[in-house]
Amino acid sequence: MISKTQITKRTQKKRNQEIVETIELAKKNGLLSLGKKLSGPKRLYNKVNISVINKVKDEKVLIIGKVLGQGDINKKIKIIALSFSKQAKDKLKKADCEIKTIKQEIESNPKLDGVQIL
């Protein structure tokens, strides 16, 4: 378990303002495990292809990292991530999937109810 103080110290090294704001929002809402993963090194963020997301059974998926465009998706799903490649955005919009950033989702769903973290 990580404390809010440790997350704050790790956040000071971050230069991307959107990631810093997302970490602060997660910390404020008691999502310390999410704050820990976001405040860690960027090289540890996940890069997930659409083909992997297509195999997930849940309707809401949170990816701590980037969604890449390899593969196809054949179901309507809500995908929450730090960023999306252009190809992934195009494929997801074509499949009528809902796309959100982590910050937007925390603002609308503070406890991340019903969301599976990959």
C-alpha cells in the first residue's frame, strides 16, 4: 500500500500536466492504487492493442497507458485510457465504442464503479 504523501513525492517528478491532474484527482477520491500506477515511471504504463480489449468480457475497461490500433473490435465497449493512437480512435469510433480519458471518467464516476483495470 502506498500513502498519499508518497504519491505526492512521486508526482513532483512528472512534467505532463494532465497526468499530474489525473493523479491528484485519483488521490482526492481515494483511488490510491490508480494514483500509484500513474505516479510511477512512464515506461511501466501499458500499451494495449484493440485485439486484447476485444477479448475482455466487461463493458468498461480502464487502461493505464495507451491504446494501440492493432486488431479489430466487434462489440460496443467503454474504453478509458491515458491516450489513444489515431488508428485506435478511428477503429473504436467505427465500432461505436465510448472513448474517455482517465481524468474524465474519475470526474463523472469518482469511485470507478463497474470498471475493470487492465
